[in-house]
Amino acid sequence: MKRAAPNARESSALRNDIRQLGKTLGEVIRECEGRTVYDVIEKMRRAAVSHRREGALGENPVLERQIQRLKDEEVNSVARAFTYFLHLSNIAEDRDQNRRQRQHELTEEQAMRGSLQHALDLLQAGGIGRRKILRYLAQTCIVPVLTAHPTEVQRKSTLDLHREIARQLAHSDDTLTASERQLLAQRMAGLVATLWQTRMLRRQKLTVLDEIDNALTYYESTFLRALPRLYQDLAARLRPAGKSAFSIKTEALPPFLRMGSWIGGDRDGNPNVNADTLEQAVLRQSRVVLRHYLNEIKALGTELSLSRSLGTASPELIAMSLASGDASTHRVDEPYRRAFVHLYARMAATSIALTGQQLASRPTYAAPAYETPQAFQQDLQLIADSLDQHHGSVIAQLRLAGLIQAVSIFGFHLATIDLRQSSDVHERVLSELFSAADVRLNGKQVQYSKLPEQERIALLRREIAETRPLVSPWIDYSAETRKELAILRMAAKCRQKFGPAVIQQAVVSHTETLSDLLEVLVLQQETGLISPTSAGQRAPRDGLMVVPLFETIPDLERGPEIMNTWLGLSDVARRVRHAQDGIQEVMLGYSDSNKDGGYLTSNWALYKAERKMVEVFKHHKVRLRLFHGRGGSVARGGGPSFDAILAQPPGTVNGQIRLTEQGEVIQGKYKDAEVGRWHLENFVAATLEASLAPATSGAASEDENMARFAFILDYMSDVAEQSYRKLVYGTRGFNDYFFASTPILEIAGLNIGSRPASRKSTQKIEDLRAIPWGFSWAQCRVMLTGWYGMGSALKAYVEHGCEGSPGSATRRLAQLREIAAAWPFFRTLLSNMEQVLAKTDLGIGRRYAALVPDARLRRRVFTLIQAEYDLTLEMFRRVTRHGLLAQDSQLQAALNERFAYIDPLNHLQVELLRRHRMGRDAPGPANEEESRSQRAIHTTINGIAAGLRNSG
């Protein structure tokens, strides 16, 4: 059989799924909206499909004429139709991903790249055995951190329906009778009809509490079950071959993969985050995990019906069953059931003690609450040990082993919440505290904000050594200071109640100086997170890890030296060694560095900063943990996580990595439990490969690449940055062009996040957050944040070269090809850019440019963008010697199918923006503030984001 056959079958199966879902959606629209609206939508769909199949890009006069003729009452139905088709296509593609992975495992001898088995095979081939891997896992930290940045545009109601549609679609592969297939089709139609009649957009802006609840749905649907299963799968793969299922010892792997969250604790630029939201985040997280434990205990109490008349149990298990208050005479000889009745009572009491709510779903009796998750895990392990000792280890694997592993991962807190605040806020708070306390330095009253850096450092270090309080309960501080002190005190309270794992990091945005980090130690000391007496201790054990966030290009360049000084301070060194187990985390910002310097310069600055960090940390004998502030879009560090981790400089992963999962990427990766498990598996596999695969050769080749090629990247980075900044910050009128040619103002009005789109209430690019900046360019299909400047940089090097480069253009082009082949960093840079270029459509971008009222400005700016795009595309082809996605025909075909449904939404969005800005809005229903056009614009934003999948 030819190897291509499975791929052909899989492609056909995906098309069939999409066709069937599309047909069902069409039937629902015809029934709900009428034949006239259905025919309008169908004509537009055919025009878009025909345009794409002819290989045309951009302007589609037939489609544009149809859209211009749309009546105001039709536009919302049209926008919803194409948006929902893209939602349903995403569901089908997720299912196809699951199908292809399963098919590969069934038919291929080699494990799929990105899988755990592939990573283990690679490590074994390199002489790294299972015991070494197990030892390594005990000191490994892998954490996806969910954030609430405002590019997640789906409502929870919509996501719940998506999950149910996906479940029904999965059944279509089953062997079904004619009546079963008819029933399945009927259920699918019912679900799609419910989706169609469910409001797609939120009426009110999301609150922080809404964002907390939205994130928690992913734990219930995916993480609580997918993570323990992933651990169990890895444990099975690390088990010696030939071991009997009855001889498996039930024990948890070290909790190397855990979850993190910013939601409720990230107050940088979000005035809605405070002590109350932090407390609510902790309580709501705890309720979710404790409810899960109660449900699992209840299920185990039902399932473990083992009778003493048919087998024995350990004395410890018998003692636990006798301590149970279970009054049922039916379970007298069922010690395991009686033990779980007791555990249920204790967990019910724990839920009241920790969250103030009774989460048990059935009556129970008074029992002592668990003080710690470790105590609960010990009880579960006692039961597992009894099963292991009495022919029941295979029974323990059914559910109990997963619960034991879950407790080691999630504890009683579910996920670790980070605190984050901007350094300038910390500075203002301390300025007020020092002034109110009349603190003096060199005999003069301190005006902290005016002190030079060295005097700030001296003052802060002196304050850290002080045991007297700086904050007074008798002084009425400003609202900002009260708020900051309150959230830190709440963090201390939560850590005392739920344990230190609930909040562990304080991330400092806009870290520019050493004092930015020392300020946070002082504030922790004033709020109970660090005991004042611990300042002089030889081995401090309390406090949050202070994590610098280096964001802009200058910050990234200064970062290594700041960390060198930080780690060299004796009091900090003690804290790192004892309170942080010898680990210091550093966060790198992809979004702001891209907005600051463009795609190439941002990536190169990040890469060089990481390499220098490795040297600094090696010098101080401290273990580096990098926290990557990645988004969904390539401009914000997006692209495949697996490739991104493997492309990191050697020594920067080393079993320690955290990265943000943001915006619509969260639902794209984790809405479906199986897809979510695969992404988590990718994350673990990449970390193991990057950390343990023979490192010497990798480091040597990396050093060689840097020695041979770094000067070329330096040169090209300078050219790219000049090109990018000349456009964005040096072109007269560009600010006006951006705000007129993109839906940025409409995105700011969409109820998709609690955080404002701008840091200040001005209409300037400098004050705009990097996330809506990139999101806006994606909406209008220009996406310049993922490629602008690359063409100029590549051409400048090929045509002119720099000091040390080969003497001819031909040889310089050959050298770039060599770099792309030899260096994972540069190869990944080109690969990610290729995906952005493939989704860019300047024909559509020109339609958005027509929204700019000033015709001369419109022509001037768009001509610059078009020229750089054409140049980037030309240079990409010259360097790689292939066209866009020529080596990934499957992705190319999938995108072409998608574009036929995204394109109409783009054209419709342009027309709606034109009507809205000209004041031609049709009013909405009397009880709604939005006009019809506004609602339809927001629907198109939703649909385009869903279609592009990684635009946030």
C-alpha cells in the first residue's frame, strides 16, 4: 500500500466533515432566516469560492457588489453565517488532528514528531535511559500560564455548544445503523440550530470575574483529566518492558507539569484587578478542584466494591474503614467503599474550611478537614498501597492512580496565580510611603522618585534590612497605594490558607533598572509576604519570587547586566538559594519588543538576551527559568510551541520553562480535551528534547553558528528595525492611517476583555497595547507585525553585505541559504514568517486602506507597505528556493478552503466600517445600545479571528 493513502483518506474525511457541517448550517439558516437570506449568503459563498479557486487574491468585484447591495437587516445574518461556518470548520479540523495522530500511531513504525514516544526514542538513542529521565522530572518545571488578554472573542455558551458538536461529530466514525445515523444527524441539526439562535456576542463588557470563570471551564473540560492521563501515559512508557499489569506500583510521578494563571492577579494596566478579584480567583479555582475531588471520591466509593469475603486488605486500610462514619449495613464487608465514604466526609469539610461553601453533592457527616493536599494524597496512597499488596494494582489504575496524580498536580489551589504590576506603580507607591514616613538618606528627607539609581539601591537595601515597619495603619494613603498594599496583603493571606503554591511569582512589567526589583522585596516585607526578621536570616524561606519582565528592545539589551547585579547582591543570593531552591525566573516580552522594533529585531534581541542570560546564571551558579510571554500571532512569539522550544538557545530550557497561553489560542488548543492533551504532550516532549538530548553537540554547533553568523543577523536586524520604525514611527500621518484603516476603535468597543486597549486615553500608537495593535493588523489581513522589515534586511545583505561578509551577492545569498539550513533559530524565523505571509492578502488590505479619508496619505502609506511585502515575498523565495507553503500542501489546501469564508467577512467588515463611520447605522432593537452595523462589525471580528486561529 502506498504511504500517501492514509493522508488522502484523512483529507477526504476532513472535507466530508466540513461539508456535512456546512450543509447542516445551511439547512438551519434556510429554516430560521428564510429562503431569501439563505440565497444571498449562498451567492456570496459561491463568489468567494470561485474567486479563490481561480487563484485570485484580494479584490473581488462580484463579491463587493453583492455586499454593497446588502440591506441593513441582512448584514448581521450574513456575518453570523460565515463566522459560524469557520467555527464549525475549526471543530472539524480539531477532530481531524485527533484522527491523523491516531492513524499515524496505528500505521507508522516511527512515533510522530512532537509525541512523548518520539522524544523518549530520541533520548534513548542518545544514551539517556528511563531512570535518568525519572530523576530529571523531579527537578523539572513546565507551566502553561493562562492569561485573559482581550483577543478571546468566544462566549462560554458558544464554546459549550462547540464541545457538544465535537462530541457528536466524533460518533460519526462509529459503526452506526441507519436509525442511529438518522438520530445523530437530528442531534447535530439541533445543536447547530441552538448555536445559530444563541447570541454570539456579549451584551456587557467582561469583568475580571467573568474572565476567571471562562478560564475555569477549560479545567473542567480538559486540564483536570488530560494532565493526569498524560502523566500516566508517560509513566507507562517509562515502565520496564514485560512487566505484568498486576505488578505495577501505584505511585505519582513528580509534578513536573502544572498550570499557572494571570487572571485575577495581573493588574498591569487593568484598574479592575484588586484584592477582591485575587481572593475570588483563588476561591473559585479551589472550588473547581475540590468539587472534582469530591466527584472522583464518590465514583471510587461506588466502583471499589471489593469484599473482605473475597480478598484481604492492609491493616491501615482496615483501620481507615473502621474510622468511617458510614452507617450502611450493606457495606460492612466492603472496606474500600467505607474508606472512601470517610474521605468524602473529610473532603466535604475541607471545602467548607477553604472556600466557605459546602461542595458535597450528597449528605455526609462531620469529619476533620484536610490541612494540606499532601495529607489527602497520603490517604489515597494508603488505599492504593493496599490494592497493590492484594492483587489490585490493576484496579488502582482504573481511576485511583489518576486521582493521586491529580492531587500532586493541582493541590487544593488548582493553578498558581502570578501577581503582575508595572514598575512605575511600585515606584509611586514607595515614593509615597517614604515621604509619609519621613525617611531620610544622608540626613535629607527622601524624594524617592528624584533619587539617582545608586542611591535608590542603597535606600532599598537599607529598608530591606530594617525590622521596623515603613507602613503605618494611622496614615491615610492615596487610593493607588491602598490598593497595592491590599492586594499584596491578600496574597499573603491566601498563601497562609492555601499554601505557598497558590501564589509564587511577582512579575515586574517594564523592568528597566535593578531598583525596579528591589522595590518589590520592600513591598512584600511591608505586607506580610516576607517576614521582616527573615532579612537577616541565613536561610530565608518565605516570599514571592520577584520576576523581571524585559519587554522593549533596550530593556532586553540591559536585562543580562541587571540580572548579573541582582544575583550578585548577597541578600538576594541567599533568597534565591534558600527561598527559591536555587532558581531565578526571568520573563521575556514578545509583544512590546515586536511593536518597538519589528519582527526580525524583536526575535534577534530576545535570542541574544537569552544567550547572555545563560552565561550570567552559569557564573552565579543559579538555575535559569525563562518565562516566555508569547501570544497567538507570530509577531507575539506564536507559531508551533514545539518548534519554538527546540529553537531556543542551548541551556535556556534546562527543564525549566513557563509560557503564556493567550487569547483565542486558549480555546484553539484546549477547548477539545484530546487536542488539548496533544498540545500538552508537545510541550513536555519539546522540553525533554531541548533539555536532555545530547547537549554538547548542540551547544557546540550553536556557538559555531553564533561565531559565523551573528554579525549577519546584527546587520540585518539594524536594517529591519530602521525600515520598520521609519514606517511606524517616522512616516508622517501613519498614526491616522492606522486608526482609520483598521478596526482598532471597534475592537476597543468589543466586549472581549476587562483590560482597556490603551494604557492612556489617547489615540497614539505609542500608548496602544501591543496586543490590540497586532490583532488589528491581522483583522485587515496586512499582518505587518509578522514580516515588515525582513525583505529590506535580506535584500540589503544580499546586495550590499557588511564587514566580514562574502564578496559577491551570489555568495551572500548562498550563505543565507546555509544559515537557514544549519541554524534552527533562523529556520524557525523564516518558517513562522512564511505562515504570516500566506495569510496576508494586500488586495484585501487595500480595501481597508480605502477607509482612510486622506487620499494622499492612503496612497503614500499603502505604497510603502505593498513595496515591502513584495520585497519580503521575493527575498523569502530567493532564500528558501520555494514558494509560500510549497512544502506543506496540506496546510496550503486548508488555508485556501478557509480563505473562501474569511474573505467575505473581510469585505463585509470594510463595508460595515464605512457605513458606521459615515453615520449610516441602522438602529438596533430599542433595548440595545449597539446599532445593527456595530453588532455586525463585532461579529466579523469574531469570525475573522476564528478563521485565522492565531491572530491574537
